[in-house]
Amino acid sequence: MNETDIRKYASLMQELGLTGLEITEDNKVVRLERTMSGIPLEQVYSAPTAPSPEKQEAADYISIKSPMVGMFYAAPAENAEPFVAIGDRVETGKTLCIIEAMKLMNEICADEGGVISEICVTNGQVVEYGTELFRIRR
């Protein structure tokens, strides 16, 4: 793979708002990663926030749901500390978890600030579109 190809893939990553990309070509693997700092919050893939139907009486909660099908990861690496824990105060834009879909790591960020009151899934669990991941108390 040459520099032109790598630049093309890096440009595609930026255009799509991806944080990671892995390409296998001729038995060689190239992995590109980038941080999300400096990118407007509108370009970060965030889960929609809406009160869950079961908790209509708790309007002071935000439900963070999965925007895609994939594998839920609570931490950035296997032996690392989780991004958040119950009782943690989070601000808008804080990374809550990663969902791996088709070997791409997608950061899920908080749309609003609050306190993590419930983590609804476990590390390594497969989630579907719309699966409730977190409940955040405003």
C-alpha cells in the first residue's frame, strides 16, 4: 500500500467521522486510528436520547440507545478502566463506550450531561439498533 492510498483512506475516515479503520491487502494489514478531539460534536456518532417508555414517570432520566448493531465495549482496551461507571458525572460529548461494527470502533458519546445511574448492558455483549445502553440522571 502506498502513501496515496493511505491518504485516501484517512480522508475517508475524516469524511465519515470514523475513529479507526483496518485494511488488509496482499497479506499486509494497515490500521489507521485518530482521536475525535477538534471535531465538531455534530460529527461524533452519538446515540439518540429520549426517555425510555418504561420510565415515563422518570422524566429526569436520559436513555442512551445504540445507534447500530455491534459489540459493546465499556473500556478502550481489554484490561483498561471502563469509560464510565455508575455514579460518574459526565458532560456533553464524553465518551461512554465503544460499539464495534464491521471491525470499526465507533465512540458513543453523551448528548447531555448528568450522572450515570444505570449501565444496561455488559462488556462484550452484542447489541442491536435501539438497545438501551445507559440511563443518565439529569
